[in-house]
Amino acid sequence: MSNSERIHHVGAAVFGRCKIVYGAAAILMAAHPASAAGIPDADSFAAAALVAGLVLIILVLNAIFAVWVARDAKRRGAQRPVGWILAALFFGAAGLCFYFIFRPRNKPSQPD
């Protein structure tokens, strides 16, 4: 896979993640009946629920990215996979992008 194909693949993964987050935000806002009923402070509660939901979604996605990086780095025989795992865990899609660009080039030792 060439670098341009690899960058295109990473870009598609990042934009796919944004679609998930925006979709979750729309669902969280539409599902909150208090803001439609005009209850005082319902908007601030809805905003807090939205932020909490988005943070939870991002944390779950980062954990999924970290697990995938750990499995891929192990199969490829990476010397120090802990750094890549932490990058994917703390920086999410950006860490995953860097892993795709700089991961070991050798073929995986066993299929998924």
C-alpha cells in the first residue's frame, strides 16, 4: 500500500468517526424531552448530557483504537508497541493516523 493510499484510508477513518459523533449528538439532543417541555435549566442539563455522551463515545472509540493497535503491533512484531498503544489511547484518530504511517512494514504473522 502506497503512502497516498494509506493517508486516504486514514482520512476515511477520521471522517467516519466524525459522522458517528455528530449522529450521536443529534440523537442525544432529540431524545431529551425536558428541553422541548420548556423546563427551566433544561438546556444546560441537555448540554451537559450531550458533552458527557460525546466524551464517553470518544473514550470508547479511543479504547477500540488502542486495542486494535496493540493487536496489529503484536502481529507485526513491533519492538515497542506500548508507545503506539498510548498514542492511540490518548490522541485517538491522530495517534491512529501516525501509527498507520509509521507502523512496521512487514506483513502480519497471522491473519485476524
